[in-house]
Amino acid sequence: MKKKGQGIVDRLAFYRQDLGALAAAARLRGLIPRRGVDFSSNDYLGLAQSARLRAAVAGALERGVPVGAAGSRLLRGETEDQAAFEAAAAGFFGAEATLGFGGGYVANFAVITTLPQRGDLLLMDALSHASTHEGARAGRAQVATFRHGDAGHAEDVITTWRRGGGTGAVWIAVESLYSMDGDRAPLDDLMGLADAHGFLMVDEAHATGVFGPGAGAWRITWRGATMS
């Protein structure tokens, strides 16, 4: 904006100062080429460099699978490969059906902004992933958190909400395995709360392929087995 007798206001001044402060504290990070052994990503199983997956992708392109979505599946239609992938995933996870997304962040955001309704309570573990918090901010349900891994506190929050007039469903959102701390959610106790009040949403991003037969910590719990 230009004011009379003044020059143009630098609208980026705040960001320059913020970046400058980070640089002065030796905390400013930049992009560098990949090198060394990967111990800092979510590619626990090394699938990003899998020769088998690379061959599968090349084969799909040769068969004519589109490179891009070209629009939503609802409007553009789906491919046989998409349907086959979701059917295979349902068998792997022991689920009635699955729905594929381009990534876990988008999946969490989509589910949380779609399923919980006005009048419901979205109850999140305090250390839930950023995608869960972003979905909560954009969603329609009332939002609350409970202390990390504390099913008793989750129950207290639900009780307080019910006493305050809450009548909708409670959607409990947790991760079965938390990547930052390496601990697990008390799924057995949370399942009891969900049976009494609504639904349990379990993010298996860090457990799939790592626990049990590969299908994650949730499937082990669901079968009634003890997680080791």
C-alpha cells in the first residue's frame, strides 16, 4: 500500500525479520540433495526405493493407467487398478472395504472433515498428527483433546461433555503408534469408550508393515491378541 509522502510498504518485512532471526540463531534450514542412510523419514520399509514397486509402476504405465487423476473419481470415473488396489487393501487389513488417498495427511483431513457432524465431539489425543488437528479446525464437530495415551482422561472429557448437554456421537482420534515418542495408544480401553459413545478412528501410518502380520497394531487388538 502506498501512502502520501511515503514509499511502498514492505509487506514481506515480517517474514524477512523472522527468517533473519532464525539465521542468527543458526536454525535456518535449507533444501539439500539426498545423501547418506535414511533415518529421518516415514519410509520404514524402504518402499520408496523398492525395485518391485518400481517395476509395478512401470507396468501400470505400460498398460495405460493414467499418469494423473484428471479429476475426482466420482466425476471422471475410476480405473480397474484403483478398484483392485482397494480390494487387496481390504483383504490385507481385514476390513469390509477401503478407500485410497494420495497420502495419509489428505486421508486424515478428508475423514475428519466429512464424518463427524455438528453436535458430535471430536476427541483427539494431545499428540495426534498435524493432519488431525488441521481436519479438526476445518470440520463441523466440537473439538477437545485428552492427555497423551490417557484413556481415563479421555473418559473424563466425554463425561464432562455429556453433562454439559452433548448428545451426539464421540469420535476418538488416535494413532496406534506415535512416531515421535515410539509409544502406542491404549486401544483396548479406547475401544470400550467408542462402543459406549461413538467411534474410534485409528491412524496406522507408523504401524502398518511393522507390527504383527503387517496390517498394523489395530488388527492385532481387534483380533483380541496382546500386542508385544
